[in-house]
Amino acid sequence: MKALVTGAAGFIGSTLAERLIADGADVVGLDCFTDYYPRPIKERNLASLARHPRFRFVESTVQQADLPGLLSDCTHIFHLAAQAGVRKSWGTDFAVYTVNNIEATQVLLEAACRVRTIERIVYSSSSSVYGDNVSMPMREDALPQPVSPYGVTKLAAEQLCYLYHSNYGVPTVSLRYFTVYGPRQRPDMGFHRFLRATAQGDAITVYGDGEQTRDFTFVHDAVSATVAAALRGVPGRVYNIGGGSRVTINQVFEMIGRVSGKTPRITVDPAQKGDMRHTYADTSLAQADLGFHPSVGLEDGIAAEYEWLSGVL
Ligand SMILES: NC(=O)c1ccc[n+]([C@@H]2O[C@H](COP(=O)([O-])OP(=O)(O)OC[C@H]3O[C@@H](n4cnc5c(N)ncnc54)[C@H](O)[C@@H]3O)[C@@H](O)[C@H]2O)c1
């Protein structure tokens, strides 16, 4: 496999690139170090990859990269570059989301149209496309109605992937990740904030009553699904990737207490616009087509993230 990983300096992208290298692939990582969170964190994500002879890093936006050159003998594209996070996607920041999530995807798909060696393009979509109006567990054929501008941009890019598949035969596969966590998790994400606060003896801010639920996915399980999608995902299809660990945020705090040996202190803020109330993935399609079976239970995964975070604080 000769792979291009966009967003390779990020949380999931760097973990994926390491897995591809371990599996024997040649990997080009592309990332422009957006300022959504600090660059040194992303450089640390890349540290072990940068020393590997089968890994090459290119610092550029997707839009400005020499895509014909990068894709010339590429067999697989993993498109993870995006502006993440639902809460910041309102207001004037929306432009950052349309540029990095929609326009970048369109530019990449246009370039991929012209390359005959491409076997799969795996696009990292999100459970955020569903919104609050679908029945549980969420199925891929439900009508998506995002409740955040971020979700709108992820859905638009997913639709672009489908368009380029149906019109030009580009072999796109989209994965709707459900809240990914584990070592290297972004500093704005819930578990990272909760574990950091607990480790440092600070209060945890929870938005809403804590009875909202999430289907949490350990990063190595998300990465395994992503590799499987590249090898045997059906072009044009969309798959839910959820860890099967659906719990309330209040239950997460109990686990954090057990894992850390400390009692989390909680302060409550109002629920935030753009946050979904519940997520819960029906993963039967990913099981059938990709052989997807998440292997890391939630408390073990939280312990792994806590151990990692303790080492970098
Ligand atoms: N983390 C999750 O729980 C989750 C859930 C659903 C979907 N996703 C999706 O998975 C992908 C990876 O998420 P993450 O949590 O690792 O985020 P991340 O912010 O850690 O990684 C994204 C990377 O993309 C880079 N980037 C952004 N725009 C770019 C552009 N135009 N050109 C080049 N690089 C660019 C950023 O610098 C960053 O390093 C994203 O597409 C995200 O929308 C993540």
C-alpha cells in the first residue's frame, strides 16, 4: 500500500499513520498544523513517525499541496484533515469549517479523479451528521439532520465523496466515527478535559445534566476500522464506527474516579448549542462488510488515555 494520510499530525491521523507503517505501507503524511490546538502537540504526535524511512511528511494545506505529485503512485487516500469540534463552528469561525472540511475535500476528490492507481479513498465523517431526530441505534440510512454547523460541513463532504463516486467512479468510502478517545485525544475533547482536570485536582466542567449519552470508540478500534475500510469497504458506502460503549457522562465520571483513584469534582454549565443529546451506533453494516468488532472496553480505554496523559502533563 502507498498511502496518503491527510491530517496526519492530528489525533487519529497520526495513530493511523503509525498503524499503516507497522503494517508495511509507504506513507505520506500531509498536514498544515491549523491553530485549532497548539502545534507542539501535533509535532509530538509525529515524533516517532518522522524517524521512519517509509514515512514522509509534507507541511501544506490539502488545497495548496502538489496533489498530482503526491498522488502519482498512491493506492489509498485516508482523508482525515478537518477543522474539528462542534462548539466553535458557529459564528464567523464557520468559514474555517467550510474551507477545511468542504473545500479541501472537493479539491482532493478532483485530484483523485485523475489518478488511476487509487483503490480506495476513506473519508472520516462523523456521528455529528445525524443530529437529534433519528431513532436509536443510529442507522446509516436514517435521514441526517445535523444540529451543528460542523456536522453540516462533515455531511456536505460526505455527500461530495458520494457524488465523485457516482459520477466519476472514485472509490470513496465514508466512516462516521462516534466520539473517538484514547492516547493523543485532542485537548478540547471531553475525556481529555475530564482526565486532565482530575489529574491536576481541578474541577471538571460538564455541559448540561450529565445524562446525555455517547457511544465512545477507542482510537485503535477506529483505526482498525479505517484500515479495513481501505481494504474491503464497498465504494460509495457509509459505515457507522462506534465502540459499543454507550454510557452517560455521569457514568464516565464514575469510571474516571476508579481509574484515577481520585474523586472528580464537577461544576455544571448549561448545555451547549451544537451538542447532540445522545449518540448510539448501529454497526451491523461495518460488521458485515469490514469485519468490524471493537476490542477495547470503555474503562480499559479510559485507563489507557489517563496513563498517556499522565506522561505528557
Ligand atoms: N475525534 C473524534 O472523536 C472524531 C469524531 C468524528 C469524526 N472525526 C473526524 O476525524 C478526523 C480527525 O479528527 P481528530 O480528532 O484527529 O482531529 P485533529 O484536529 O487532531 O486532526 C485533524 C488534523 O487536520 C489538519 N488539517 C485541518 N485542515 C487541514 C487542511 N485544510 N489541510 C491540511 N491539514 C489540515 C489539522 O492541522 C489537524 O492536525 C476529522 O476529519 C474529524 O472531523 C473525529
